[in-house]
Amino acid sequence: MKWNEVVKKFGEANFLQSPCYAKMNELLGAKTITEDFGGKGHALMVVRDAKRGRYLEIPCGPLIDWKDAQIVKKVFERIKEIAKSEKCVFVRVRPQLMKTYENMELLSGLDLKESPMHLAAEHTVMIDLSLSEEELMANMRRQTRYEVRRAEKLGIKVFHDNSEELFKEFHQVQADTAKRQGFVPPSLKVLLAEMEAFGENARIYVAETSEGERIAYGLIIKDGREGDYYEAASTLLNRKLPGAYALLWQTMRDLKREEYERFNLWGIAPPGQPNHRYAGVTTFKTGFGGSIVEYVPAHDLVISRVGYLKDLVVEKARKKRRHL
């Protein structure tokens, strides 16, 4: 299936299963494999060469009819064949399935084991862009609405661009943000690959004062029916000025005007995890209304048991160190 046909058939599809994401990974030197499954489904797979062992990654996929047991079985048999032919230790998937008892049992029945690491945002806020601007504003938390309006009164401006110069600026500001907030940012090489692969569909939004001082940045990636608030950065001015509020509100309005169906704020902390790396942004993101969505966690299909056990030791230590 062509990508536009995939999106039409599987409305949950996002950029992580798109041809642009394949191109981005190829620019970074990774091998990608796209499987059609005879018109019954779609999976973009990325071969990851890690020091601890090679594995096959399927983020936000495969895209299939999960209620059709026969199709599901055939798809995973084919995925396993591909993983073996690529000499992978395991396959890591994170389907676009809600986390329910039934769906967790479904994955377990396919001999999938819950992964020690995440693959794509499992807990997120999804905003319905079919609502009017008035309804979107009304759905915000009172304090969020106040900050959006305060930004307008302060004359905070928001613009977007996809120039290499702005991507490089974003990289530097995000590196400073990461030092303050304790997270691992993407490299400049990755950001520039995203810029090249997604073109106009990868935008850096910038909120600045009326004097042109930068406050907040956001990398928005669009594909399928969805826009994603994929990466963010801010200067120290964001602590006292509502730049990030203005940025998200303008992004919502732009995506709505461009007829995207939903805005994925891409990652909040799970309930009851105050030390999670997304804990600091959870209050901010949930203030914009929308629905809190919890997808099934990443799962692994083990190909080589010995190699996978070695990987488990490394990843469990990494998860603890990064507060994931």
C-alpha cells in the first residue's frame, strides 16, 4: 500500500511508520524494511545495530486489524522471519493499541514480553482538533487559559521555520535545556536528518518577546492525520514568561487550519511516578485539555535468548539511571 492508502485504512498511523521516517533513518545509516502484508497491514521496521546486539524496531506498529487473529498471527510469523534473516537478537514493537487487559493478553499470547525500555510515548495527551477554537480554549485548565491570554497581552509572537540555521539554533538551546532538566537530547545529526527527511512537515516553532528575545522552541512533526509535539527547548526567559503556552496554542491553531485531526503532545509521566523524566512537563501538557491516552508498553519478541538476556542487564541499568 502507498502511504496515503495506509493512513486512510489505519487512522492511528503517525510519522513513525511513514516513508519520511524511513528516509530519516537511512540518512543516519540504518537499514529499513517496509512490509505490506498483502494489503492487510503495514510495518516500517528499522534494523538497529547496538553494541549489546542487533534488533528490529517497529515503533507505533505494525498497523494491522488486531481483531483478526489470523492476520495477526501471519504478520508476526513474517516479522519473526525478517528478524532471523537480519540476524537480530529480538524484535521490539510498540503497537498503537490502548492499554487494556485484553490487549496485554493479546500481546502475551504472541510470545511477546514487556520491554524494559520504551519505544515511543506510551502516556500522552491527545487533543481533538475537530473542535472549534472556542471549544479548545474552553477545554483548557483555567491557569493554562490565563497564561495563553497573558502571552497575547505581553505581545509574545510565535513563528515557525524549517531552515538549517534554526534547527542548529534549536539544537544548542535544547542542549542547554537538557543540562538544566536532566534529559538526553537528540544529536544535531539526528535533527538535521529529520529536517531533510520530513521537509516542510518538520517545523521549529519559536516564541519570542516583542523585542525578539527567544523564549521557547518546539519541533513539530506532521504526518498522516496527526501533528506531534516531538521535541522542546526553552531559554531561562520561559521561567517568567508564558512563551511555551503561546507556542502550543499557535501550533494547535495552525494544525487545525491545515485540517489535521489531532495534536499529540508526545509524552507525559505515568500516574504515580513523580521521578519520571516527563514529570516536570505533565502539568503543563495536561493543562491544554484533550484526552490522556495510555498505549500498551513496548514489547519484545525474543529471537536469541542468550543475546536477549545480555541486553536486559544493560537496559534495566539504563532505565534506572535515566529515571524512565
